[in-house]
Amino acid sequence: MKINKIILGLAVATSLVAAQSCSKIDEFGDINTNPNRATEPVPSALLTNVLSNLGNNLGWDQGGINTVAGLYAQYFSETQYTEASRYAKPTFNVDGYYTGALADLQTIIIYNTDAATSTKANQYGTNANQIAIARILKAQYFKFLTDAFGDIPYFTALKANNGSNTYDKQQDIYPDIIKELKEASAQLNTSAPIAVQGDILFGGNISKWKKYANSLRALAALNLAKVNPTMGASEFNAAITAGVIESNADNATIIYPGGKFPQPFYNYYNITQRKDYAVSKSFTDRTSSDPRRTQFGSSQVGFPYGLTRDQAVAFATANTNYANVLSPANRQATSPLTIIGAANMWLARAEAAQRGWTTENKVTVYGTGVQRSMEQWGVYNAIDYAAYIASNPPTDLAAIATQEWISWYPNGMEGWNTWRRTGSPTLAPAPGMPTIPRRFPYGPNEYNLNLANVKAAGDRYAVAGVSDSQFARIWWDQ
């Protein structure tokens, strides 16, 4: 059976999103077969490969999309090369996402679906569960990409189509992502006789995968608040009813074994020994009385945001104890990295309650979200928690959204999503800049290899006569 690899107009290029963001790494554990060179795909190896890269691709990608999103969300400041935080136009290529994780996930689906291979594939886990997990992760990756760029190749992007892909509109993509997550959750069978192999995220626990899918669905629905609140409220309630992550025991957390597979922040600061990014003063100022502050950075000395290069170098020289991202205890080689946690979901429920989407008590779910966050960071005690809630009550959307923003740290994309969706917390642009970017422009490979289609998409994001502007708003951010 021939399994089609993605043929994008923007593919077959050597430049990836960033040095790390979509690079293939060896599988966790003892798997020694390269899944991309096997005569026949090994679904368990492909799944492990995708999951082992989640932290790099969707957590910390060292100068990639998620890192720059974190600059826009003002989690981070640049310490010497400050162009990105002063809104120089990014030039990220997305080839690696399509030819990497997304292609691997599509291969899992095809191998488990095709009658000629499904029986063989079943030995790596019940077919339906392998397919459903791959669908969930595909939806998550596509959500990440459309949240970053807006319109993207989606419906035909993973099919052989002779090198031409149109850019589907986000208003069409988002409902399909929600549909995929809904169907994948329903497809998962907790009584399946064969456990899914290669699952280093949940260890084959299908109940946790269901909660993960439903949580992603709820988060996607919440992003519809400005453009389709009716659909957003309906899908959000349905996802909560189906069951989302509520306990930190169910968090989607990558557990790194260390050695050849270190935690991304450890790799950045300790192995590559780079220090281009620090905790932004915007973030340390807002968490100065927060019990979690000691876990967020190596110190409480925030780095001023959006400085010129000379200003940044001068500050770094005068303040050598500025805060690196995460405390040393939270960026060991084996430190975990949470992708979606209970805190995020409880606080999303608080936002939904504030918007009138649910009948939940916003004070209760807000308090639970803050508590789960403190527990996640290992700083919860009843006295400090009570004092913090008293000083930071859920009075309005801005107060709730600020806690969401804090709970997502250091996940730059979700922090930026929170700010774009709610307008909170209040973030000032870099000094001398008129506004904060609202999207990423398309990369040069797309213009080199798929010009007509990418130009048509870019023209839909024109600002002041400039096509493909980073200051244009994506559909759900209108």
C-alpha cells in the first residue's frame, strides 16, 4: 500500500519553522527504528515521535512560533537581539509541521483505516483508538497553526494534490476542528482489548485522552466568543458535559527522561547555553505578590519589554540576576512540562460563566482554577491561597482573563490567544511601536512554492495597503 506523504505547494523545502520546533528527535524509550525510514510504518513509533516533540512544538520552541507568541503575550523579553519583541516581521516557514507531526499522524490514520494494513496495525492498539488519538493531535496542531496564521492549507493539505494547496478560511477550519475533536472523543473506546502502544503522554489511558479531546474542544469553542458566541457557548457546554480535565492528575504533561531527551527549557539554558530570553517585567510586575512567582523564573527581576538592542544589553550588564524563564527547579533535565492542565480548564470555565455561557458559579470555578494552578506549581497552602483570592477576586472578565494568562505561562500561544480574545491583561506595545501584532505572516517558502494561493490568502490580511500584515486580525479575533 502506498501511503501518501504530504505534497504541499509550500513543502519540499529545507527550511523548517526553527532549528528545534519541528525537528525529529529519537523516540523516548528503547525504540530504535526510525519511523520515517521504515519499509512499513510503525504506528507506535510514529505516535511516540509526535508526542515526544509536543513540548518543543507547542511548548518551548526556542525562537519559533510559540516563543514569539510568548513575546507578544509579554511572558518573555529578549535580552540582546530584540527585533522580534519590537515587531520585526517574522519569516517562519511551516513546512516542518506538515511534513513532520501532521504527516506522521495522517500515516497512523491511513495505516489503521486501510483494509490491507489495519489488521497488522491493530497489534499496536485497537484501530479505532489509534485513529482517534491521531485525530485529536491533528486537530491540536491545526488549531495551533490557524491560531497563529489565520487561513491555512487544511482540508486538502495532507492529500497528494500535485503541489497546489489553497488556503482555507479560518471560519471554515474552526468548526471542522471542533467536529474532529467531538467525533474523536466519541470514537475512543475505554474497553478496547488492546492498549495503544507508544503513548508517552497518557500511558494508554483512554479516559484521559477523552478528557484531553474534550478540553481542546472547549478551548476552541471559547475562542469563538467574539465571532460566534452562540456556537461557542453550545460547544463549550457540550465539551464540559462530556468531561474535561479537572484534576492535575489528568493534566496533559510531558514527562522527560533526561539524557538524550531533556526538558526543552533545560536544553535551552543548560545544553545550548543560550540566554536570549528572560521573564518579562510585564509578567513579573503582575505576579509580584503571587505565591507562584518563585516558580516562574530564576529571580523576581523582570527584564523590561521591547527595549532596543543597546538598551537591552545595558540592562543585562547592569542586572546579571535578571529572571531566566522558570526557576532552576522547574527546568531540570527531567522536569515535566504541562501542555494543558486543570487550572487552564477551570479558569476557562470561569470565563464562560462570566460571559453567561454556563450556569456554573464563576467564583467557585475561578477559585478552583487558581488553586489547581498553585498545586501544579507546588506552592499551594490554604492561608496564602485565601489571601491571594481576596486580593484578586473574579470581579469581571479582565480579572478572570488575567488569571487565565498567568495559568498558561509559559505557553506563549495560549497566553497570546487569551489576550487577543479578551483584551486582558492590558498590555502596552513595545516602546515606540503603535500596536502589538495579532497574527503571523506567511513564510517565504510559501511565496516561493505556492505563490498564487498564498498571495490570495495574504491579501485577505491587508492593513493600510500592506498584504499579509502581522497587524491584521484573524477571523476569531475580529
